[in-house]
Amino acid sequence: MTKDEYFASVRKNPWSFPRSVVSDLPDQWIADAWELPQVQSEAIAGGIVRQVSKTGSLCESGEYLSRLAEVLSGEQVKRLYLAILSKDELAALLGMTVEEMEASS
């Protein structure tokens, strides 16, 4: 499988990210695929972030989370963390109220 074929597969079915028909994908391919709009909107915002907001915990398997930890950059992990935080939690981290935070963006 080529990188383009992998990306096409992920674009077609973002829920397959990073799981694919090939389990030994290069780390960089997975990190790059993380940035695809389809992955961000479906698997991340619609999956991981939504699960945490509904259940209060990560519902993905340990294997899935371990694989992400192996391949994602620190910046990618930070953005996921910030996406998971509620507005209240993020505002508290910034030392602001939610209203102040929203007014400054």
C-alpha cells in the first residue's frame, strides 16, 4: 500500500483511522493522516472528543491509544487535549471566564 492509497482509504472511511487493512503503516503516514479534515471532523471531533464529553473517559482501546501515543507529535497531542477539554476547563487553565475566553477569540 502506498501513502496515497492509505490516505484515500482514510478519506473514504475516517473511522478506520489509524486502523487500516495494513497494520504496519509507517508512523509518519499515521501522523500525517491525523491532519486530514475527514479524520479531524469524523474520528477526532465526532469520535474521541464526543466520547469523552458523553462518558467522561476515553473509550478507545489501549492498543489504539498506545499507537497514537507512538506516532503523534507533541503538538498533535496538545491539540487533542485542548479539543477534549470543556470550555469551562479550558477557561480555568487560561485563568479566564468562558465569556472572556470567547470574547478574546
